[in-house]
Amino acid sequence: MMPPEGSFMHWFLTDRKVHLYITLTILVGLTFSIWLQDFLTKTPYRDLLPPNSMLFSHPVTYFARWAEVYQMHIAYTSAETAERRKQKMDDVAKRSEYRRAHGMETEGIFGGWTAKSDAQELDATAREGGQTAVVAPEVDASPIAAPEAIAAADDTTYVDFEGKKQPAKKKWLGIW
């Protein structure tokens, strides 16, 4: 049963701003707590974090030390990720060399697209001296729709697959 209109409880239960504030506060709080727990469990520098008792006695020093440890953690994570990527690239290069050495370079579904050298990665314009290819002008190859029929058509008609002019059907919401 809802409280009577005009009461504080009715306002509290029906106000969107209050509900938005409560919802966002809970979501941000949960996000922060998950981030904090993840950081505390995965960082190798946990012993360098300041003690919690230092928060109220020296808050500036406490947060400065936290920031330093977090920067060290980010640098460690970035270096670890870069090393993992480098190992994967080395593995791909070794597999490519193995395929090349055993004559399996163009066989199979993987062809030769993995671990290409810099010379192989360059596109045709760079390999051929920097000259770009000339693209032929667009030519309508359709035997049914003549250019004059296309030019004469307006938004109220269109030419179907058989070459006949058809009235355009009105679309609902621009889709159907």
C-alpha cells in the first residue's frame, strides 16, 4: 500500500533522482570494491602498500604511496603483457620458419598468411616503386537498366529486375 500523496515517504518512493542516486552509488561502490580486491590479490607489490592505520594520521602520504604502488603495478602488468605478446609473435615466426623449411608454406588452410616478413607485408604500390594503379571508370554492366532510365527515375518510381518502372511503395519508419 502506497503512502498518501504529499508525504515524505511518497516522495521518497516515487522520486527518480533519489532512485538514480541510490542505484549509481551502489554500482560505483561495487565496481570500486571489485577493482580494489582484484588489485590487492594480483599485485606483487602488496607489501609496499601503506598500513591502513596511516590513512587518518597522514592521508596525503597514504594516498601518495598508494599511487606509487599502483603505478609500479601498472608498469609490471604492462611489461608482463608485452613479454607474453612477444613470445606469441616468436612462436608464430618459428612455426612459419618450420613450414618454410619443410615445404608446407602454401599448403593447408593457413597458407602463408601468418608471420610475414616486412617485404611481404608491403602492398603492391610500395613494391612496384610507388606507382598507384589506375582504376577504370565505373561502367554500368547491367543490360536491363539503361543509364537514361536511371537518370529519368525519381523517388516515386524505380526500375525492377525485369526493366519495368514500378511505383515506389511507402516505407514504414523508413525500413519496410
